[in-house]
Amino acid sequence: QGEQGAPRPLAPRRASRKIMVGSVPVGGDAPVSVQSMTTTLTADVNSTLQQIAELTASGCQIVRVAVPSQDDADALPAIARKSPIPVIADIHFQPKYVFAAIDAGCAAVRVNPGNIKRFDDKVGEIARAAGDAGVPIRIGVNAGSLDKRLLEKYGKATPEALVESALWECSLFEEHGFRDIKISVKHNDPVVMIEAYRRLAAACDYPLHLGVTEAGPAFQGTIKSAVAFGALLAEGIGDTIRVSLSAPPVEEVKVGTAILESLGLRQRGLEIVSCPSCGRAQVDVYTLAEEVTAGLKDFPVPLRVAVMGCVVNGPGEAREADLGVASGNGKGQIFVKGEVVKTVPESQIVETLIEEAVRIAEEMGIE
Ligand code: SF4
């Protein structure tokens, strides 16, 4: 807390170059964007476009597709043309697919330099083709596929090794006058990852794509990503994020969006401020919070809704919210902007909160 009790804001955003991934700006003063990656076979154009549509509907702003084979490369023109959001082609091993992706109209190309054979010979050609097409490149360094030379030098994928790999690959592009670059240095350990990004942020002005790689199943991956992204974003580091989960990619987008909302980097949608319940609770808080969350899911107005289990702390918390309930003696006191507007039987709490939410939306001119 600051001297006057006001919360201390996040550190100023690191000054990074702005690049354009199709229509989405990344870096500079652009809002931090959320991206994900499809899990379909890229060559299966219909399934891939279907998944991209689902991702777009969940708030994904940039989507990446893997291009491991010629069939996948052949599918890129149709996917790039029909996708509602910019498509990044993810290329390992084969520089020829980089050219295919650029020709296909992809918004950007991600290369993993440690993985592309004879890549160094091809950098000039790639820089020229990407530069002519206005297609940025993401240098995507990954702990699991670090350059052998650096593995030998550092013994393992340390933060220094990840950063050296990324900057080395950038320098190869820079030699050809190409600086339309963003960088990621991913590791599965948030501590290593945070340190790598801090070093990278201090060493260059390229926009940074944050990611904890192989973060794990949904619960563990969510925690690791929230902790690592939270630490970096609070320091002003990070221009676009991808949460990696062993779960459907729509879940990645939801988690990424929620991380940005938690830090106030994106307007909060529905926020349920519910108490953890305790021995004083006079209502089943868990069920009530779940029912209110389900009832207001997809609600078009950002609302902070308090769900409190008793009238001891409940009213105080509920007053801070747009809308809230404090329960006691089989009843719920319904608060709107700090005022008790009515008291209803417990069985009517959820429907009353939803009615009041709709009324607030109407007052704001939103149907
Ligand atoms: Fe316990 Fe009441 Fe606080 Fe909920 S609001 S945690 S029931 S004291």
C-alpha cells in the first residue's frame, strides 16, 4: 500500500518496439494480447478452422498452428484466409515451411532456431522473404530444444543460456537488417523462466511473448502460469501471453484472460467476490457462489458481485461491490452500490441477483 493507503500500481510497462501480427499490435503501448495454439491436425482445414472459431469466441486474439509436414504447409493458405484472427505458423526443422507460411499469408512465423537444421545458412533468405511480406518472426527458444553449443557451455538450460540463444538468433536476423521480431524464452520452471525474461527484457527492446512451457495439467499449469506471468507483468514485462496447459486450448485462453483481468491489464468481466465461508456462515456459500457464477456467465457488463455467507463481514464486503448478497437467518440482504435494496428468502437470492444485474445493465443502456 502507498502512503495514502492507495494500492501501488504495477511497474510502468517496459518500452518495447511495436510489431504487427496481422491486425494485432504486439509491444509498445498495445494491450497485452492472449494467444493459444490449435491441437487439431493443421492439414485438417475444417477441424482447425472450427477450433480457431471456438478460440476466437473465447477471446483468443492470435492463434498458432503447428506445421510439421508438407500437408500442413499446404493447408496454410486456406487457414490464413479464413481465420478470423491472425495465424502464426509454428515451424520446426524445415526452413522451406517458413517460406510456405509467408507465401500462404500467415500473420507471423515462429521459428525455434535450436531445432532448424542448417538454419543459419537460411537466415538471409528468410529475413528477405519475411521483410518483403511484412511478416514478423518469433524467435521461440525452448529449454527442451536448446542449441547444443549452449547446452555444452552452460551444462543445462539456464536463464543465461536461454537469453544467449535468443539474442544470438536475433543477431543473425539483425545482420540482414531484419528487426521485425518478438522473442520467447520458455522453461517449465517459473523461477528459471522469470529470470530469463528479466534478463531478456533488460538486454533488448523486442516485444516479449511470455510462456511457461509444458506447464502441466490444468490446475498446475494455471498456477505456474499465473505466478510467472503475474511476477513479470507486475514488473512491466510481457507483451503477449500464451498459457500452455495439457487441456483444451479454450481453457488456455480463459486462464490467460483471467490473469490479465486480475492485474487490471484488461477490463474485468464478471468478478465474483465470494467469502471462503467459515463457522459463522448461515448459507451454503460454495453452492450459492457457483449458482451466481453460472447465472451471470456471459453477462455483457463487467460486474463485481459479492456473495457473503453471513451478516458479520458480509455487508461490509458487499457494499464495495456493484451488487451483492449477505446471508443470514434464511434470508439474503441484497446490496446494489452499497445500499440494501431488498431482503429476500434464501431460495430467491440467485434469481434476485440476476434480476438486479439485468436492471444495472439496462440502466447502462446494454441489453
Ligand atoms: Fe465467515 Fe461471514 Fe466472512 Fe463468510 S462473510 S467468511 S461466513 S465471517
